[in-house]
Amino acid sequence: MEIKSGCQVGTGAGPANIWELMMMLAYEGWYLQIGLVVLLSSFILFYKRRKKV
């Protein structure tokens, strides 16, 4: 595994855990915020639909 300018190259490249993945997505743009809103709204809709039945 080589290290070039702070980035890992090789099989160990990429996030080591979920938190690092979330931080990478947050730095990439609004993907994390949009994903959280979609996830939260889907849980709310699922709960309301299940409550009706």
C-alpha cells in the first residue's frame, strides 16, 4: 500500500467504517443530507401507513 499526498492507493483505499463513509459523502456534497431526509420521511410514511391498517 502506497501513500501519495495523503490518499491511500491499493486494496486498503476507502473508508474504514460507516462514520468515515458518511463524512466522505458529506464532503462530496448534499448527498448525506438528502439521504437522511429521504430515510426519515420513508420511516414516517411507513409508520403512518402501518398505523392505519
